[in-house]
Amino acid sequence: GSPERAALGNEEWNPWEGDEKSEQAASRRRYEANLEMIKNARSHLEQTRLRVQIWGKAAIGLYLWQHIFEGHLQPADVTAQWREGSQTAGKTYFRSIICLKGVYCLCFGFHCFITGPSVVPGYFSVETENVVLVLNGREKAKIAYATQWLHYVQMLIQTHKIQHVAVVLLGNEQCNNEWIQPYLKRHGGFVNLLFVTYDHALVNEEDIFQWPLGVATYRNFPVLEPSWSMLHNPRSYLCNFLGTVYKNSSRETLMEILKQDGLDKLCWISAREQWQPQETNESFKNYQEALLQSDLTLCPVGINTECYRIYEACSYGSLPVVEDVMTPGDCGNSSMYHSAPLQLLKTMGAPFIFIKDWKELPAVLEREKKMSLQEKIQRRKKLTEWYQNFKAWMRQKFVNTLENSFLSSDKG
């Protein structure tokens, strides 16, 4: 046969074989193009069996969308009242809507409703059956706000406007997230899936999953691609710690240990006594520079062991030295895991240095001094590659979990 066969798979007979007149050739090309178009449209339909909207009120929604999904938002202006983006992952078409603090906004199709903080969302037509709600459950005021959203979504479910709901929750740092339990399906509620930050004891890998805290998107921490210079250039400092030193905390111990051996001269250390929620532009630039210029980033425990700093250090190829200690509260051993804290990161094989006590730090820094630039470059590559894979894995797991849950309950 002639090599010019119709693009229908090799086994198929080609009706236009032999001497073709140009007219036939043209019509054949049209026929093939149409076939291809139908095939693509069909496979696209088969692939995108779920349409999901992500409604983000908490900054952690930005980490989910921009860092884990690598999605874009329009308008690019971070101060816009609301921003949105869309993309397909797996069999699911995602549309993300992120709202500014203090602004209610919901978008369906092309209609967006934005009202002030005192106005409860109104009723309107919904153009998706599946919603991922991103909520902040850090403290009482945030929880009150989050419950309003949950009640609103419950109403949408009761009136059959939507079918499935997943929640991504910025949990409380001591893991007191009991308030959300009654909303979960397993307790007679309507929320199919919960993704929650920190080592919540209720994580069961069935309908409750641990979610990474990620970087501080509320301070506009950027999405970074590891550059050649970030991976290869020598760095001026062995380590860095820029942060608040609380009275009688392990951070005080850390500062003493750094001072006693003059190690603070080899590291970029900038301690303050009070936590500041609002970074100045200058202090934020300083912090990013410190991450870029240090081989190690010291991550002492705060109210929780997991902190933004861990993920921010990974973004810059600065290896986290993590104080591997449980903090007071209700986080910790779940039926699934027995070696909390930082279960999720450990399960994913995070290549960090874990230490139980800051007294181990001098030995770590001694080893650091002896390392060649070549070894450090290898380590940075390994770290940034691990972090990219970690985010891709979280995306995959998120999409698979939604599809398995939402599509199977449709069949059910």
C-alpha cells in the first residue's frame, strides 16, 4: 500500500489509495480533519467528566492554585477584588475564584457577585455541580465566617444546585478543628472530603487528608522556578534565621547556641521579640535574600512544628533544618501515623535535616563548613527537584481523590 493512508489506524482500508486527483485529495484531507476533530472533541469530553469550581477565601487557596496547580489568575493585579483562572487536570476541568480579604464574591459562569463583608451571599444560578471551598479555621472570627460559607453551600446542596463539596481548611495550629466535624458526610453532614493542614489526628486517608501549609501567599511569596544561579552560585552564609524569638521557647535556646560558638557570625540572623503580621516591603526582600544566600534555613517550632518557612526555604534551594518536636495541643498520632509531627513531609521523603534539640546544631554546621560547593549544588538540585515533585504529587492526589469520590458517588 501507499504510505499515504487515511489517519484512521494502520489496519483500516484506505478508500483513496492509488492515483488520486487533487479534488479527491482535498476532500480526503477535509474528511480526515473532521474525523480528527470529532475524535478530539470526544476524547476531551470523556476526559473532562467533572467540572469543579474552587472558591477561595483563605490565602491557602492561592498556594493550591498557583503553586500546586501552577495555575494563573486574571487580573494579574494582586489587589483586585476577585481573580479567576481555569485549567484541566486529569478528567476534571477546574475554575478557580479567589477573593480579597473582607470581600464576599462568588462567580458562576460569567456572573460574579461581590458584596461587602456584612452582606451574606445571595441566591443565584449555579453552573457547576462540584465545589471546592477553601476556608480559614485558624481562630474564632475566621471560623464564624467559614461557617457562613458552609451554610450557604448546604443550602445549594439542599436545593440540588450542587452535588459534591470538598473543603480545603487552613486548620488551627493546635489542631482544634472539631467545629467542622458535623459538616462531614460521615457525621451526617454534606462535605464529601476534607483536606486539612497540620498533623490533625483525624486524618484517615479516606475522607480526611493532610494538606501542606505551603508558603505565605498572604505576603505574596512568589512562585519560583529554580534558576541556574540559584542552584550553582556559592552562598555567603551557612544558615539563616529571621523571625520572632518567643520568651522561654526553643528559639531562645537556638539563639544562645548560635551566640556561644560565634556561629551567629557565619549565619544571617535577625531576631525580633514581637511577631509582625504585616511585612514591610524591605523586610520581605531581606528575608528572600537571606534564603537565597544561605545553604541552610533554621526552622525552630512555633505554635506548630510546620511553618511557611520550611516551604519557602525549599523554593530557594536552602535546606530546612527542622526542629522535629511535637508542639502542645491536639495534633499528633492519628490511626494512620505514629511518628508525627510533619507526617505528610516525612511520608513524601523530604530530604531535610531533622533534629530533636538545637544542641545538635554546632555539629551540623561543622559538617556544613567541610562541604564542597559541588556537594552543595547536588544537594540543592535534589531539594528543589523533590519540592517540584512534592507539589506535582499533591496535585495528582488531590485530583484523583476528588474524581474517585465525586464520580463514584454519581454512579452510586
